Amino acid sequence: MKVSGFTFARNAVRLRYPLAESIRSALPLVDEMVVNVGRSDDGTLELVRGIGDPRIVVVESVWDEESLVRGRVLAEQTDIALDACTGDSFLYLQADEVLHEDDHPGIREALRRMHEDPAVEGLIFDYVHFYGSFHTVGVARRWYRQEVRAFKAGIDVRSWKDAQGFRVWAPPPGFKGERPRSLKPGDPARKLRVAGSGARVFHYGWVRPPDQQTEKLAEFERLYQGDEARRRRLSEGFSYDVEEKVRPFEGTHPATMAARVASEDWVFEPRRRRIRPGHLREDLLDLFEAATGVRIGEYRNFELVG
């Protein structure tokens, strides 16, 4: 079984994405690592090439500025990287997602089982979402708990919506249309049939110095709402919400993140409230989940079969 890892990024250095850490965390698991680097002005391409691993395959691309609405360009760039993969199984990480070395043996075994089981098309990973600091983890229902990050080749998997997850392109018999560049609601596609990997994805999208988080959010909001949204975010700035529901992080970070974690130089002091003004419904649902383990109305972008 040949495993292809893949990811994509643009201006990862300026926007403080842990891209090198992410790539290094996946390299021990893959036979090739495809990195789609969008045209950048900050040394992102040099950063990727500087990792110096022969398994890294660099694809250079130019982002389609006409596909920025609703983040569709993110799915398109994901699929560019996916299309360059040559393996039997694929392992995906976004530029702010990192795997823990303690989970590597379990991931290898899960990939093997997936490859051998015709009923299983993909694997889901459990998410650890850091918010505000490297020492606090988001626990509210807005943080998704699992997502597909590995799947088989040969079943026409494509990135879904804004690249959070994946779907299988599955047009009905007699379908006359062409597959779109990126899948969206309404397209003939189905959820992947997946099993649990037992592994974690450490998500660092909400851990930066506040001024740099402002710049990252401004670029991200531009992908969804255009240039005016970017200008508005830069004007308004950003500060971490001290009322965001978090818990202390217990455990260790992936080894590739050690230097970045040690560089934290800002303070985040959350207020621990069970019920927050203006958030009654959400907070009651969170309390129910904490007591029962059940998340009412949870969105699942997959079909769990094993």
C-alpha cells in the first residue's frame, strides 16, 4: 500500500500557519507528500522546499480570484493537491493541522485496515481545537468533533464546500452534466463510509498573537465575503473572546510544535461561565452534551460504518 499525504497553502509564513510543522508530522506516515503552494509573497515556497525531504512533491498554483465566494477556492486548491497524489490511500492535513507522533502506530494500522476492508472508504480523526493559547482547548458545540482525513484512491473523492471535509462524486445513471471544479450542496455527491482512526488532529487555527490573528482572519474572511470584509476586519482588529468555552489542555503537543508552543508571548485569561448572556440555547445544549456525551443536531459529513 502506497500512502500519499497532501495539503495546500498560500502565504503561510506571513499568516503564521504551522505549515512546516504539519508537513513534518505527516511525513513518517507517507510515501509521498504533495504540497500545493499557491503563489505567495512571503517565502512559503522556500519554506516547503527547505524541509528537504525527498518525499515532498511541490505543486505550484495560482488561486482563482473568481472562486473566493464562500471559500470555494479552498476546495479547488485541495483538489489540485489531491489530483497530484499517486498512492493507494490518501492522508490529508490542512496547513494548521498537526498529527501527534504518539498516534502514528495507530494511524498506520487504521490505514492498513481501511485498505483491506471493502466496506470502509475513509477514516475520521478526533479534533483537538486550541483557542486563545496553546494551553486551552475549545469545548463548545461550534467546534466540530470529527472529520474525514484519510480515504481510499479510486472512488472519486473530492473536497466538499470550503474544504472542511470530503464527498464522493456520485452522479445518477444517465447524468449528462460534468463534474464541477469543487463540490457544493446540490451536486450529486454522497458522504464517505468511514471508520474511526482512533487518532487526533491538533488544530491550531485559533492560536496566534492577536495582531497576527487579525491578519489571518482578514485574509480568511476575504475568501468568503470579498475585499470589503478584509478591510473591515483589519479596521476592527481582533481580540480573543474571554467568554469562549475552553478547558485546560491536558497532555503533550506534537513534537514538531515544540518551538512554536514555547514562543507564545501573549496572555489569554478566559472567564469560566456555564451560562453566558445571549447564549442560553447554546449553553444549555453544551451542558446536556457534557452530562450525556450526546451532541444534539450534530453535523456529520460522513457515514460511520465501522
